[in-house]
Amino acid sequence: MQQTIRPSGRLSGVLSLPGDKSISHRFAMIASLAEGTSRISNFSTGADCHSTLGCVQALGIDASEEGTTVTIHGKGLRGWKEPAGDLDAGNSGSTIRMMAGLLAAQPFTSSIFGDESLSRRPMARVMKPLAEMGAKIEARDGQFPPLTIHGGELHAIDYTLPVPSAQVKTCVLFGGLFAEGQTIVREPIRSRDHTEIALREFGADIQIKQRVITLQGRPTLTGRDVVVPSDLSSAAFFLVAGLLVPDSNLVIQGVGLNPSRSALLDFLLSTGANIKVLKLQSVNGEPIGDIQVRHAPIRGGVIEKDLAAALIDEIPVLAVLGAASEEGFIVRDAAELRIKETDRIATVADNFKRMGIEIEVTPDGMRIPGRQKFRAANFDSFGDHRIAMAFAVAALRGDGESTIDNADAASVSFPEFWGILEKAAGR
């Protein structure tokens, strides 16, 4: 699909965005292991989270959808049944990595695969701790999907994450649900804690002290009604668009403002962004609020070290902002961008060159001078949802009509993106 984007003179209005992907994945998996019925409101509309739902259903759990409400009839920790065929994670790294911890503890063998992009993404980071817990997992070339997981009894471990990763942490904790005793995960740097919050909401005994998470194994989880906040990662595209386009004034409703993900707002504020948080409240353990963004000049900044890890998903759209800033942006310590749905350093650079934007690429990041002119161009998402949406935002500042090839990639996380963007532009 090719999408046409015209430059915009102003963005305005009150926007409602889909549910948070990270939280939707976790609620669906945990609800399937709980005893009784759970209703998940504002479940993500993205294809990734529906890959998780599809896997849960293939494992014998009754899950149904009505609009954006998902109802899951959990059968307890031992309620999953051997699937009739291979499990399909689609494009979702979250699905395959987090479910690996649950599948490793089942009394059956299962295989889980993904699309061409996911099949190139390494799984060694979850295979290693699961092997320490007693899991037996086979992978193509020792680390790539498909994974064949020979389920069995797992034992609790005390594991220190070599690099910060919420997905790896979740995988280990999910395996620990089935292990007798305490599973402990130690984080070198704090990562998003949606798993810990969700497990506690469903009744798990989990303690967090500084960056040490301790989970008591074999809990009784209980089904419940929960609400997914709107996705801050999705909101990032509209926050940047509001800052870029003159005279803009947007309010984004009900956004998840978990402190472990506040780095985005903190960074934008440090560059001079005109952003305010309104109506802050707590829902199911997660802070939620409305965010107002107005057009403002941006100074520039450096994204490196812990900040690079915290903003890894937002770097493509922040790179666009950097090109319009006063001093430019520098990104370091972000080599993980190379192994996302695409090599996001390469695909950002490719699209920048199409619109005449200067960029210096490094092995683990990029240097983007500021005060650059945005020209209209024919962009390519290369099948990556975040690249598609980042360059849609860039096109709003173009000097004419732009097009984006493979724009349907946005549906992986945000199918409504194009319609909401047009609404904000008053079209």
C-alpha cells in the first residue's frame, strides 16, 4: 500500500489512541493463566497483540473480541493444551520472546515461528536463562526462529540480565510462575515494569526492591477486569508532529505514563518541548494522563547510554525531530536498532537521503545536524511500522506532497494511524 501525505499548516484536536501494545500482550498472556474470566478494555488493535491472542487461542483458551474489549476465560496455570499445529507469532518479537518462558514450562512440545522479519531476530537472550531453568529449546542456527520448545519442569533461578530488556525479564518471570520457590531477576538498568504490575494485579506474590525483582512461584492467579492505557510509543509520533508543525495544539487522551517509560517526556522537555500532563490518575496500577503538546522550537540533544536503551523504539521519530532542531541530535549506544524489524539506523538514513536530510551513520547510532529543510520525497517503510509512521511525520514538514511505500506496515502496532493523522491535520 502506498500512502500520500500532504504538508500540514497546523495540527489540532483531541486524539484517542489505541491501547498500549506492551501491556496488552502481558494482560492477554497472564489472563489466560488466571482462574476465571478477565475482560481487557482498550486492548491494542495492532497485529502484534492479535498474534498473541491467536497463540493463546491455539493453546486451548477461549478468547473473544467485541470492539476493543477482549474477554479471556482463563483455566489456571496448568490450563494450556498442546496446540494442533505450530504457533504463529507473526511480526511480534514480544509474543515469541515472552511466550517462550510460558511454553518452556508446559507438559508438551511446541513450535513457534514468525514472519520473514521475525525469523531474522535473535532469540539467544531468552534461550540462555531458560536453559538455566532447565528448558530444552532448539532454534535455527542456534538462535533464530522457529523455536521448538520441549516443555517440562522448570526450576527457579537468580538471574542477572546482561543487558536491560523488559522482554527477557518477562520471559524469566513467566517461567518462574511454574517453578517452585523464588525466581529472582536483577536488572543493571531499570526497564519497563508492566509485567511486575500486571502480575501483582492478577494476584502474584512479587516484590521489587531497587532493581531486584523476586517472584514466588506457583501462585493462584485470578481473572479480573482491567483497562489498557493508550500507548505512549504511539503517542510519540503525535508529540513529535505537534512540536514540528507550526501553530499546532494537540491533546492526547488517556496515555500510559509509567515512570519506567517517562524517559520520552523527560527528554523532550529537556530539549524545550511545550508539553503538559493533565488529569493524572492510576488505573490497574498504571499511571494514566492526558498530554497536551504545542508547537515549540527544539534545542537539540544527545541520546546515549541508559537513555538510548529507554528510547530505543522512539529513536526513528526523534531522529526526524532532530533534523528540525536548532542544534541537531546525536544518538550513541543504540546498536540494538540494527536488529529490530529492520536495521533502523540504515532505514532512517535511507529515507533521510531521499528528502535531502544530512545524516552521519555510526555502528551504534547517528549524528543529525539541525535546521535542515524537509523536502517532499518517496519514502519506503521497508516493512517496518515505526519507519512508516516516523516518515509520515517528516512528510508533514515537506515542501510538497510525499508518498510512503509499504505504508500498511503501520498496522503491526497502529492500524488507525493514517486516519488519526488526517483528523489532526483537519482533513
